Amino acid sequence: MKAKSRWVAGVVGMAMALSWAAGVFAPARAQAGTEPYKVGAVFAITGTASFLGEPEKKTAEMIAEEINAQGGINGHPLQLIIYDDESDATKSTLAVKKLIKTDQVPVIIGPTQSDASLAVAPIAEEAQVPLISCAASYKIVEPVSERRWVFKVAGSDKHVVGKMYDYMKAKGITKIGIMTASTGFGASGREELLRLAPEYGITVLADERYGPKDTDLTAQLTKMREAKVEAIVNWSVGPTQVLAVKAWRDLKMDNIPLYQSHGFGSRKNIELAGGAAEGVLLPLARVNVGPLLPDTQPQKKVIMAYTQAYEKKYNEPVSSFGGHAWDSLHLAVAALKAVGPDPAKIRDFLENTKGFVGQHGIFNFSPQDHNGLSKDDLEMVVVKNGDWALAPW
Amino acid sequence: MADIFHGAAWLQYALGGLTIGAIYALVALGYNIIYNVTEIINFAQGEFVMLGGLFGVFYYQTCGLPLGPALLAAVATVALVGLLLERYVIRRARHATVLSMIIVTIAFSILLKGGAMLAWGKDPYRLPPFSRSGAFLWHGVAVQPQALWVLGIGAVVVGALTVFFRTSFYGKAMLACADNADAARLTGIPVRTMVLLSFGLSAAVGAVAGVSICPITLMEYDRGALLGLKGFGAAVLGGLGQFYGALVAGIVLGLAESFCAGYVSSGYKDAVALVLLMLALFFKPEGLFGSKEAAGLKRF
Amino acid sequence: MSSREKTAFVGLTVFLAVFPWVSALSRSFSHYVDVMIFAGIFSLVTIGLSLLMGFAGQISLAQAAFFGIGAYGSGILTGHFHWNPWAAMLAGVCVAAAVAWVVGVPALRLKGHYLAMATLGFGVIVHIVMNEEVDWTGGPSGLGGIPGIRLAGRKISGDAAWFYLVWAFVLAAFLFSRHVLHSRVGRALRAIHDDEKAAEAMGVPVSSLKVQVFVYSAVLAAVAGSLYAHYVSFLSPGSFDLMWSIRFVLMVVFGGMQSLWGALVGTVLLTFVGNEWLQVFADFEILVYGGILLVMALFVPQGLVVWMDAFFRRRSRLQPTPSDGGS
């Protein structure tokens, strides 16, 4: 016979066998006891955004363990199926399709990143499976008419910018310069900074963008100084936000207050800046500053419980990102508890959820608002003595 | 006060451009050393820079060595990686086509990047500046002492390499290998050893670049590719194999980038160096300082 | 076609025809059809690249850029300007071809390393433009709301329909490329690959042929990009970066550069490996890819398909078929 076609057949056969084996083993786990309730999750556990996805995965796994240790949801064990999209929107779409078709989950949490969430939103719509994204872009849930099945638990950039502008207004600042990274995160921040400025009586005198791998930001900061701004806003994640702080300090520009986005909200950044970060201001979700909150704050209890459990289990500080996973998974669990594993009922339940106390705020969903947060769910924070402190108003 | 600042903007851009340009020049030197001996372009050159920075962090922070010895140890370790690359990878592919050789060095660069990601994670790391003093103002320009270090180191390395290749026995022997490996072998030059040395030396120069910018720019696992690409731009622009050419071209690229960021658009500044690279490739592939005849003789 | 290749091709067609049905039979691999759609889209890119690498002996690290030009061409023209998707695809392809020609003419005068670096630089520039031209491309936040494709008055919807559409393109590209390889052009390309100077001396128009193959590879990549845009309906620059260019090269090298079958098999296998079978590798994936690339280039330079072909031939002691040039 023809050798080539024979081995083509061989490869095909091998592929089929492998996939069959994979298929046989997957559902085998789910047999024991009461029918488990499934929740699908897609996080960027590896790849460029792993610093977001990793704590999300850890948090979700921790919560699943806790819930199952307490007897599950109405007696049904919680089966959490997590896929890694490797920070790649293409892989995210494949993972969500797999969750819907093969695993047949009634609700999905994630993806981690905005672009991946925007890519999978139409899939969730078409399959009519509720999806609770952990990413920030407001486009994920708007327009609501096209996003009936999509929710998100990360605050929108408009809230962060709103909080920041509120604070500037209180300090009498009207002329600012903004510098943003050319990533999805930076671009979305820039859009909101420019859009909301007039509403708060703020003029943007300098608007600079730079690459996420840039090694030198003195040029951008020099331009800020040239433009005689009263405050600088930097909006990026990763090393560039530390470079911005260092350059700001080295250029002796510390008489002009530097605001960072909530992306700066990790103590590692303060350490990396090596003392240069003193006085940097940023709006942060309360999950980052649990111990600083007054006991009367309604979120204090859930935040401290999560913070202590997470830090004990993984021996690393909590992050906003893990908080997103907490919020999305607990919302999914609350829905499963109330209405069972029926996608349509879960959707309706989520849309009508009010006063849900989470890590990132108190969620009040409605048919017009699939995010449920506001700028009041943020705190203005300042770097003081190498740590966070609530900023004085 | 405002007047001084106004006059200082372009100076500030120039200083930033000089600093980053010196780094590109060091990366370009790495390409040139290997190219001079073997006529191979090593796509893993940028990864040597990344590794230099991260090993510096490893010896200084993790092992607790004093800064000086830690930096030397980092350079030595990366040089060793370069030697291993030649001995166990390049030598095996010696008779392969140019295409295979390119794929081999790309594969090696992916391995280095992946290895660094597993070893150090994805976070950036920083080293302390080589001298303790902080930034100072000079004519309204903020000067980081580390930038002066980078410039000085760049100049010293270029000078040393030129002297090495022009006057020392080993240097001349290495150049002979590139001109005609068979003839070199006949005159008793151990060609294999020379090729091995060139990879070690090139990796070491890359590592020097890595440790010297780490205090300014921080370093993380995926920095290598872009640094490597821009360094290659400097190497081509200066004429492959030309050390002074690399220095001048590196600084030209750095200045072009910095002024583009300052006066045109920050977002497109990476494109500036690349567009210059493409223009050089298309219109003057022998570079600004290379001779056309010499370029015609080369294998690639 | 030799008779054995014909058998293989018929086998492939039958396999593709039944694939959506078979995979739908079991819930466990009902999503394999989605993976295969992506594998098909990537195959279009790698078929072109394999022609360039295996037959013209040139490497391009810019295929992801051409893929992106096709994708954004379609996305922008249908999204912003409400063009017909097919017209948009054609326009994207023309742009990619023109760009490839402009880049290719000077770059292909250069050899080996220079071309690799020139395409690498070009790819990075295109990626920067996608990130920066926010008004057109949506920048890093991505470009959404791209409409689907209609064919013969019907909207292509559902995974099976997309599967057949994409793989019809792949088979067409495969057959056409095969035809090219067996024509005079193909013989000239092989002459270039073996010895460029000798080919030139024999009157083969070396540079112009290389440019033509480069443009052809860009055209296939742009078609793939356009299909990707309409299928996913959302684009972001991350899907068209340098890592993807390297992945395409890897797919070709893995399957075998000197065989169109190699490109196909390499692409399908690696797409499944990356998305399905090696999820356990997670962060190690990059090491696995680097390792595969290194091992293949050093020890199995002819690639999986040719290697296995030779292996099976030795086993079955078959006489080599004389007219097997294209595989």
C-alpha cells in the first residue's frame, strides 16, 4: 500500500485515540455522590498576563475547596473546571467553546483580560450561557442589548478615573498631563481620562503614549514638565510604571504629584521603585487595603476573611485580581444555590442581584448595568513609608 | 526657572538617547564579534543581554555577593552559556544550511527566554546603580550617574575590542578564521577554538550591556528580542563587523528614538530604529562604515 | 500526482468530510471541530510559508504581519465601511500582496540572515502600527463587531459550516501550490534552493521568482487572516505578534519544509498540541516549542513527514516512486 496514506491514517488514528482517551477520563471524576454543580473558568494562568491569572486561579481553587469542605452547594459538590488561555485571545475562544460544548457548564467565570473577554462575549451570547468576566473594559458589558448574558466584576476604568478626578478636584488641580502604555489596559485608561476630563473641569495639557517594553520614560516626563502640568497621571502595568516613578524622582519633578492607575496596586512595585514611590497617589479597590479599613466598613469582614485565608494558604499577599475571581465565583455560587444549574435562571438571578458584598465593592446589578460597581467602591491611596495609606482628603 | 527647563528638553532627550544608544552599541558589538569569526548572525544575542541582567540580580540579591563580584560572576556565567551554545549546538549544525542555522539560533533564544521565565518568573528585577550618588541636575538636565557608567563602559569595550582584534595574536587569529577558515587551519590556527572563543566573548559583551542597564531600566525575561533586534539594526547600520561603526550607529539609533519620543510620538519610537534598519538593509546593506567589496565577499 | 499521493489526498478529503460528524458524536470531542477550524486557518499561512522556506530556501519572520494585514483589512473595511466581506477579503489580500512586493523586492536581494532580520523588523513595525493607529484598528483594546460571511445568499454560521469553508480554502491552496511546484516554476525554485548561483547561471530569474513566492505566501496569509477576522469577529494585536510568526515557522519545520504535506501535518498537530494535549505544559510550553525547534533543526532537518515517509518506505521495502517531487 501507499506508505504515505498509510501513515496519514496512522496519525489520524492516533489523534482520535488520544482524544478519545482524553474524553473518557474527563467525566469519570464527576460520577461519585450527588450530581456536581459545574462552574467553568478561563484564566490567563500563563503567558504575559499570568500575574493576573495566577492569583485568580489560586483564589478560585481555594474557594472551591472551602465550599466543598462545607458540604458543597445545597449538597451538590462544586466542580470547578479551569482552563488556561495563556494570555491569548484565540485560545480563550477555544477554551470557552470547550466549556460550553464538551463540559456543558451552566456558567463561566473569566476570562482574565479585556481583549479575551471581548472575543468570547459573542460566543456566550450565542450559546446563551452566562459569563462573568474578570476584566475591566466597559465594552465587555456594553451595549447591554448585545450583552444580555455577559457580566463583569472588575470595576470600569471610568470609576477609577472618576475617583482620581474627584480627588484632584478636591485638591484644586485643573491642568494635568497623562502618559499611558500602548496596551489594552493603557489604551482603555487613556480613553476614559480624556473623555471624563471636561466633566470635572480638568484640562489635559499633555497626552503621551509609550510601549509596554520601553526602557526610558524621561522624554515623556520632560514633556510633562514643559507643558507645566499640575499633576501627572501614569496608566500602565508592569515595569514601565516603576520606570515612570523612578524617572519622576530622578528628574526632581516630585513637586508635581504623580497619580498611578490601580495597576500600580501591588507592594512589589513599591519595593522595585526602591523608595522613589513615596507620595504616589492611586485609587485602589478595598481588597488591597483591608487592614486599613474602619471596622464599620461593610466589606471589611469578607475582605479580611479572604485576605487571611489566602495569605495563609499561599504565603503571598492578596491582589485585586484574586479579588475578581472571588467576586465572580461567589456570584456564580450564589446563583447556583438559589436557582440551580440552569443557564437562563442564573442569568436572571445575576441581573437582579443587589447588595452583594464582594471584595471589590457592593454589587448592584440591573438590566442596564451588568457591572454593578461605582466609583464609591474605590479608596484613594497614597504610598507612605513604603506601604499603602489612605490618602487624606 | 521655566526658561532653563525649556532649553533643557532637547538636552534631556539627547542624554536619554545616548544612554540607550550605548546599550544598542554593546549589543551590536556582540553580533560583530561572532560575525567577524564565523559569519553567523546569532539570533540569541539579545537574550545574552537579558541573562546578564538577571544573573547579576541572582548573584547580588539571591547569593548576597557584593556588587562588583556579582557583576563579574554574571558576565562569566553568561559567557559560559555562550560557550555551551557554540560547543553543543552551533558545532553540530556546522554544515547545515543558512536557513537551518537561523532556525537553530532562534530555537536557542526561545529556550533561553523560556528558561529565564521559569527561573525568575515574569516580574522585573533591578540592580542598584554602580555608584551610590543619586541623580543630579546639570544645566537643568537630570543626569543619572548610571547613564555615565553605561556610556563609559560602551566606549571602553569598543576600544578594548578594537585593540584586541587588531594587535593581539588571538584577535588576529580569530579574524583569519573568518577570512578563510581552511587557510587559517593550514597555518596552524585552531579554528574551532577560535569560534568557541568568539561565542564566549560575544556573550560576555552582551552580559556587560545587561548588567549596566539593569539599574536604569530593570530587567525581565522577555526583554531580549527587541534589544537584540535594535542591536542588530545598529550592527547593520554601522557595517557588520565594524566596531566603531557599531558604536556610532548604536548612538544614532538611540538618539533618533529618543528625539522621536520627545518631539513626534512616543508610540512609534520603536518603529524608528526598525525603519532605519530596513532602510539600511535595502539601500546600503554594507552599512555606513563598511566597504561594498568586503560585503560582497561575505557568505551571507 | 503519484498514485500514493492521490490516495493520501482522497483519504484527507474523506477525513475532512466526515470530521464534523464524527466529532459531534461524542461530547468529549465535540469541540475538536473548533480546534480544526483554527488549524485550517493556520494551515493556509504555513502552506505559503513552506513554499518560501522549503522550496525557495528563504525564511520569513513576518507571516503573522501578513496574517494581521488580511485580518485587519477585513475587520476595518467591513466594520467601519460596511463593505461586503468578500470584497474586503480581496482588498486585504491586494494590500498584503502590494506590501509584500514592496518589502520583498529589496529584501530578497539580500540573503539568508538579512532577509530573516528584515522580515523580523517589518513584522514588528506592523505590530506597532496595529497598536498605535487606534482610530482604525482599535489599538490594543482590539477591534470588535466584525460581521460574519455570507456565501450564496446564506450566512455562514455554526461550526460545521465554518469548518467546511475554511478547509475548502485550504484544499484549494494546497492543490494550487502543488500545481505550481510541479510546473516550470517549481523546478526553478528547487534549482534556487539547491544552488542559487548555478540556477542564475542557467538563466533562472532568481530574484523575481523569490519575490513572487514571497508575495504568494503573503496572499495566503492574508486570506487566512480575513477568515480569522470573520470567524472570531474580534481582533487584537496580540494575535499577530512575533511569537506567532515564530510559531508558523515552527509548524513548517516540524512537519517538514520540503513537503506541502509537512506544512499541513505540522500545523494540525501543533495546533492540537498547543490547545488540547499539552495544556499540562502551561508555562513550559515555550520551552517545549524551543526544544522541538532545536531538535528538529539539528537532527530531523527534513521534518516529520519526510522522516516518517522514509521510515515507512524502509519498512515496507517499497521502490521509491519516480515522480514524487512535490512531496
